[in-house]
Amino acid sequence: MAGVKAELSSMQTALEEIEVRLRRITDELSRDPADTVSVHLIAVERALASAIRGIAKAQRSA
């Protein structure tokens, strides 16, 4: 079980890093009034946040 918890922790960290990078891109793009891409990236950010919460719950249950 310890191996599973370690793997979940590693995945959570990786997703959190991706979320931060994605947020930086979204913030930069959203400064442009003609931007249409950031709307899609915001949806991806939300999905990542949900995945991170799901992994955290799985870690607590493992």
C-alpha cells in the first residue's frame, strides 16, 4: 500500500505543477481582449483541480 500512496503523491505533485504552468499561460493570454484560447484553458484548469482533489481523496483512503 505504501507504494500506491507514493505513486499517488507523485502524480498529485505532477498535476499541481502542470496546473501552475497552465494558470500562468491562461493569465498571460487573458490580458488580450481578442483571446479565445484562455476560455478553453480555464476549463482544463478546472478539470485538473478536480483530478488533484480526487487523487488526494484516494490517498486518504489508501
